[in-house]
Amino acid sequence: MNFDDTPQEAAFRAEAKAWIGANAPKQYEDELRQSSLGRVRLEGADILQVAKAWQKKKAEAGWACLHWPREYGGRGASPIERVIWQQEEGPFGKLSGVFIIGHGMCGPTMMAFAAEHHKRKYLPPLASGEKVWCQLFSEPAGGSDVAGLRTRAEKSGDDWIINGQKIWTTGAHYSDYGILLTRTDPNVPKHKGLTMFFLDMKSPGVEVRPIHQANGQSEFNEVYFTDVTIPDSQRLGNVNDGWNVSLTTLMNERMSIGAGVATGFPEIFEFCSGLMLDDGPAIEDRAVRSKLANWAVKASGLKYTSFRAISALSKGERPGPENSIGKLVAGSMIQDVATYALDLQGAAGVLSGPEAELAGKFQAMLLRAPGTRVEGGTDEIMRNIVAERVLGLPGDIRVDKDVPFNQIPTRGRA
């Protein structure tokens, strides 16, 4: 495969590079370069407001959500041009983290299933960063079994009444809208009685409670629904066909997470290159070099697997199960990298804050890594997907597959 730019791609790259150079918020560049998974923050500035300002500026110049159609706030660019933009945007791309769910998951689902007038109303403000969206799937009783959800949607005239609870909802505390998966028929097997909606997060009856994390942040939330009214016009897809709708969201989610998750390799390589051990430079130690070589191979594999996904998108194909590989490998890799870096740092690794060695970068990575291995599907779920849908191995035994949802035992043994 030839990865050199075509003349058209080279011209696009030059245009993008020039615009970014003239318009990026360079006062935050150093902080963004030094930030890592688990800690992207700015001293003396609200990162949400900085991110919104940068996204708005991009949108006004035609650089927001490049691959989206123009009528929905995008540029109609190719998947390759999107990659070129991401390469040139560099550290400023970290400001897009607050929009990853809306741009990477909610937007594609709306494009596939929303009414045309809703697409034209809701997608441009999403693309420009004016409105932030979240994804309301996971529940306390369901774990990684999305189809095991219990949030109810009951028909009432032209509306639906929602009651239930979601958990681990990233960004719900600052989101304006969300896509919501509910159960509308408990008398059929669990995958067949689901329906998807989108809703205003400021609707009466919606309560958001941030979850305090081990790393001191509160990215995730519990969301409670008490007699929340949603018009039927905000239904995505057919009644009881929500599982098929959710597959679009889930496949895009795993592509967004798998392609966007940091591996920690550049950070650990840079750290080891300047670290002195008792017997000499760390980069000359055989054990250290062996670790770095292993992670270099994984990082390279992730890069080219991502390119395969991009090639599929360029052909108009829906993101496939191969994207689960990226999330599975990257999630465990960054946890291993952070753990090893803390071992090399010794007692200094337990310190955090601006005065700590490397400002506690690897500690922040380690504390955030478990969340990466859970969000978008646990490692076990990802392995099942890769085994069954990529490698073609026999499916896992699912004893509740054809059992009506209301007959599935919820405690003890059946």
C-alpha cells in the first residue's frame, strides 16, 4: 500500500496546515502536548469553553466534521482527507475529545435514522460544537450486556414516557442532547424489544449525577429518568428495532475509541530515552528495549489496522467488527505502559500535580486506563466480537437468547 499523498491530498494538507498555523489557539499548545490519557486540562482556562471556541472557528471556516455532508455542517471530505486533517491538527485535536461521542457516535446514528428535518436542525449545531451530545446506553444491572437494559418507554398518545436509570454516561453533565436506548416490549427476547430515541437533556424529569473517579475527575455520570416525555417524532428507527439502530452507534463507537485511544508509546519512549538507571541509560538496558520493541510493534499494528478501517469507509462501508481490535489492544497496552513507567519512576511515581516528575503523567494514565477497558464494551466483549465476527469462531453460548426478557431470572438460579 502506498501511503504517499496524491497531488490532490498534498494540496489539501498544505491548505489545512496553513489554516491551522494561522488560527489554532497556540497559547494552549504546550499544555496540550504534555497532556495524556486521563488528564487533558488547561491551567487557568475552562477546557470545555476552549474546545467549543476552537470547534466553532473550525466550523466557520469549513473544517468541522470534515466527512459529514455539507448540509449537515460538514465539508463532504473523503476519509483520507479526514486523516490528513487529524495529522496536521496535532495536539489541538485533543480539544475535540469533548465532542467524540457526538461527532463519532450520535451524529452517524442521527444521519442514518433521523427524519430529514431533524438532521438539518440538530446536526449543524453538533458539528460546530455549539451543542454537545451524549450516549445513554449502559445501565447498572446490565453491565456490558447492552440488550439487558431495563429503562422503560411506554406509549402515551403521540408521546413516550421514560422511566429508568443509565450509568457511565460520559459528558452527560455538560451535554445538551443525547441518544437513548429503551425497552418498549418486555414480552419478547431482549434484543427484539428495544427502541431508540433522541432527547433534550434539559427535559423535565432528567437528573444527572456525576461520578467521582479515582483520578479526581468526573467524566462519567449516572442519569435518572422520571416520567420523562419524548415525542414519537424523536424516535430513531422502528418501534422494537432499537437493537439494529444501536449497532450503527456501537460500531462507530468502537471505531472512534479504537482509533482515538492513546497507546502511551510515544510518552514511554521519550521518557526512557532521557532516563538514567543505576547501571546507565534506560534506553540501553536490554529489558527496557525489549518492552519498547514489543509496544512499538503493537502501536504500528494499531496504526495500519486503523488505515484498513479508513479504506473501508472510503468505499462507503459501515464500520465493522475489526474496530474492536483497536480498542482491545490499545486499552490494555496503555495500562501496561503506565504500570511499567511507574515501576521505572519508583517512589516518585506515586506523586501527582505540577511539581511531580513529569507532572504525574503516567499516574494519570494508569488511573484512567481501566475506564478505557470498560467503555464501549469490556475486553471480554471485544474478544467475543473478534472471535465470532472477525475470526469466524463458534458463537458463545447464550442461554437467554430466545427467552422473553420478562422471564429471564434476575437473581439466584433458575
